[in-house]
Amino acid sequence: MPTIESLPRYKLASLPTPLDELPRLSRDLGIRVLMKRDDLTGFALGGNKARKLEFLLADALQQGAQMLVTGGGPQSNHVRMTGAAARKAGLGARALLFGKPPDQVNGNLLLDELLGVEYSYAGTDDKLVTDRMLVELNEELRAQNRKPYLIPVGGSTVLGCISYIIAVGELLEQLRAQKAQADYIFITTGSCGTHAGILAGVKYFGASIPVIGISVSRAKSECETRIANLAQQTAKFLNYELPITPADITVYEEYLGAGYALITPAARAAIYRVARLEGIFLDQVYTGKTMAGMIDLIERGAIEKGATVVFWHTGGMPGIFGHPQDFANSG
């Protein structure tokens, strides 16, 4: 069985990312907020996918791939970073995007075009249907001898989870250096790989910190199933016991709003609040909704006053420029 240390890795990210104290937001909320800045991974405008792609790209190269194939929304951070990783390694990039072509090419989609990512649209927002279409696309490319390497939406695979086991070790070292004890970790739950990896990392290092996910794209039940399956697959791959129970998986679905990539008033307010208190940008698709969820849970008393919370910033700022109308005449 492989060990984490023995896995091939292609350096992309600038690590470790900072663990920043947010004193003004902390005073405002009545808790201590530390932010794990994976928006500052550096490569291709940053974000959490850089960690995952270090392992996924290395595996693709080891298998002799000539092209990375993945999927996501038109403003997908994952597609942008996968395209950049492919280009850095001299590979092609192909993406299948949810829905239909937008009226304008901007934000992440503009960056995809700069990178020369070949992309097409699924014509549906149904993620399960798009997942099946992505597998079919990969098989078509394989039949054409283009030697594709399929990366599921969000890079949510065993290798992606392992990257976040390592990230938890990085976080715990930083907490020790700052003489801080985290009571909670807040994370955006989308394709579920980052959530599963952080939860697996907490178990791997015996940290006993609750991991709270705010869903931005899926029903709570689907998130719980995906997280459990990814964690179990990772444990099996490593031949390492990661005793994760249903009680360990906490996901809130009530902050999703009307759907994926559709801003909520609470998310908009959270984005303005963090920008004006700390000079840090959140995005409307992922971290804005996660911050809105955290703020609501604090205000409801579900997170006790005086607690220390790590908010894991997963990036996504280019998406802000893809939906400027979300901030028109507000703030």
C-alpha cells in the first residue's frame, strides 16, 4: 500500500499558506476567527484546487496522459486551475461545463480561454447527468487516442483528499506555533473532496476538531454520502484506519439559497462585511455563502461566544468578475 510520503507530486502551490488572525471580524462576531488562506496558494490566481492538482497532475504524467479532462460551471475555479496545471506540464486541457453558454465571456471563463482550454456545454445544470456526460467525453477522447486523464468535478478523488490530509497537518503546526486551539473548522462543501480530506486529516492526526461544512451546491444527504464514501476510499487506499462515523459529518444546506452560483442576500452581506473589516475578498459562489452560514450559526448561539474558529478560505475570487451584477446597487 502507498504511503502519503511516497505518492508522486508535481509542485504547483506556494505552501504553507498563511493562517491569519482576523481581529476586527473577531471583535465584530464575538469569537476568535483564524483564516486558513488557501486563496493564497499562488498558482493560477490561487485556490484550494492547487493542492489537489499537485497529486492529480503527477498521477496523470505517470500514466502517460496527454490531456487533462474535467468539468464544472462556466465560472469554475477548478476548471481554470486544471487548465493552468495542464499547460504548465505541457498537456492539453478539455472541460465540460454545466448549463448553456453565458452571454459574456469573463471571470474564470475568460481565463480558460487565455489558457486555451477546449470547452463545451452540457446543456443541463443536473450535476449527475453532467458527471455521466463527462465520463462519456473521456471515453470518446480515449477512442481518439488523445490519452486523456479524467479528473472528476472539483478534483474530488482519493488523491485530492490526501492533499487535504497533508493540509490539516500544516494547519495543526501553525496552530501550535500560534499557541491556539481550534474549536471548529468551517469549510465550503461543494463536490465534497476538500471537506472529506479535512475530516480525514483531523482523524489521521487525532485532532478532534469538529469540521462544519456549508453546502453550496448539493442537498445535505448527498453531501453526507459523498463525504463518507470519499473518506472510506481514502482510508482503503492508504490502508489506514480513519474511524469516521455519521456523527462526524456536519453539513448545513440551508445557506444554499436558490441554487449553485446564485447569490443570497446573506452571502452578499458577508462578502461586504469581511472586505470592509479585514480587506479580504470572498466570492459569491463558495466562501461568501460559507461565511454567511458561520455568521448565522454564531448569531443563533450554535457556535458559542469566545470560541476559536478556523475559516478555511478556498479561493474563488475570479468568479466575482464573472457575476458583477450580483453586487450592483448594493453595499
